Amino acid sequence: MNSDAKTQRRYRELAEQLQGDIAAGRYEVGERLPPERDLAEAFSVSRPTIREALIMLEILGLVQVRVGSGIHVVSRTPTLSAQGAGLADDVGPFELLQARQLIESEVAAFAATRTTKSDIARMREALDMERRDVAAGDTDHLSDEMFHLLIAEATQNTVLHETVRNLWQRRHRSAMWLQLHRRIAEQEYRRQWLDDHQAVLAALRARNPEAAYGAMWSHLQRVRETLLAISDVDDPHFDGFLFTSATIKTAVPGG
């Protein structure tokens, strides 16, 4: 288990500390914040945790992402309260993805042992819809969500289905997730994720739990690393409104 899991909501503490530093004048309005890697080292946390803290400050109106220039302080006082910005009960997008990766990989493996021909047919229809959505430039992700929920439904276990559905509902309610996704305009990443979905479906059709687990794990790892790549303002090639390919590691099932 990594440090993010051990220090749940650590990003909130960091955001509050940085907010206090800004209010105290340690960082002046117009000044660029230290590079993400330096902040991560200073606070002894991972870069995803720092990324989540900075997204929170961005939503509160304290900092602004400037393409090719990093993150700059734009105000000493927030323009919104955490409550008003919808952050009071929010979770970090990378924390949410970590939970989804752990849970949905196991769900996919179990679904491979329980899925029916009817389930497979409905998943295929969802992927056909997703393919049309990508071709049309649709950005609502409803077909993506449908595919994941159909996998959970294929377990024939209502508790597992409800658990996955709740994870997606948290995503819909998350101001931080929406802020991160506002930086994406290019559809190329959706085509890659569609290929991932095809691999998951192939494993389910083969009734292969290990392959289904690995395909789902790799898919959500790709999602995580893609979102890290497109929001990396310290990258000299960063452009927050374009897709940048992310290298993924091959995942293997593990307990």
C-alpha cells in the first residue's frame, strides 16, 4: 500500500498549509509556486497528492495554471469557500482512481466467472455506443460508465454493483475530478481507453478471471497515468488542453 492510502486526505492538509502560506504572504500574488517535485519532496508525499492539493487551490481561486509557466498565485484569499466549491465531502481524483482500480479489477475477475451471454451482448452494445461517441467527439462519458456498470452487474451480486455505482456517483459529484477533466479536449485518450475496454470484454467472453483482472487493472492504470501526464505543469512540453501519451506499466493480478 502506498503512502497516499496511508494518509487519506493528506492533500487537504497540504492545500490548507499552502493556503496559509499564501495568506501570510510567503508566496506573493503573481509569484510562481515551487515546482511540483520540490513540493512533494518538501512535504514527503507523492506527486499525485501534491497535484490534488494544487487542484483544490485552483478551484478555490487562489492559484491559476498558466501554460508553459507553471502554477501562479492569483489571490491571497479564496473566491469560494470549500463548502461553496463543493469540496467539503470531495475526494481527490487520484485517490478515487486508486479505489476504483482495486475494486473494479476484482469485480471484473469475479464477473468473468458469472457473466451470461446476455451480459456480454449488453457490454458489446455499450462499446459500440462508446465507439460512436468517440467518433462524434462526445465528451459526456456515459457509454464509458455504462460499460463499467454492466461488468459489475454481470457479477450477479447487487452489493458489488451498488459499490461500483457509488464510485461513479462520487466521480460525478467531485469538483476536483471535473476541474482536472476541464484540461482535456483531445479525444485520442478515449480511443486508447476503448481499446482497453475491448481487452476487458475479450477476457470476460473467455471467462478468464486472471485476464479480466489484468485488463481492468491496466486500463485504470492507463487512466491514472494519462491524467497525471496531461496535468503535469512542470513538464516543459505541458499543454493542459491537449492530450499527451502516458507510458503505462504492465500490471499483474495481485491479491
